[in-house]
Amino acid sequence: MTLDSPRKGLIKQELISYEIDEQTSMLIKKTHTRRYAEDGIDYIDSHTSEPLCRAAVNKETQFDEDG
């Protein structure tokens, strides 16, 4: 996870990635969030993981739309 360095006025950063879980073939949306305190130095990190849909394997493209 790569986020900017803390600085004055920075309130929150989010990094969103979409991944296919190889074991379940589910498309997962992963969100990493960093919320900064008013001092611009202290922060709290959190993350969420949200399954979106099952991905279908396609021989030509590896993964197909919802198919």
C-alpha cells in the first residue's frame, strides 16, 4: 500500500484495489483507508473487503465478465 506522507491539511486517503480470489473465484473490492488527525501527523488505518461477484474462467482471456 502506497499512500502520501502526512502533511498539513491532509484529511483522508483511500487506496482501492480489485482482485480475484483464486480459491473462490470471487471478485473482491479491497479498500485501505488512512484518516489523519487534526495535527496532520497522527493517523488511523483501516481496511474493508467486499465480495462483488463470481468471476468465470475463460480459456482465451483467463477471466470473463459475469459469465
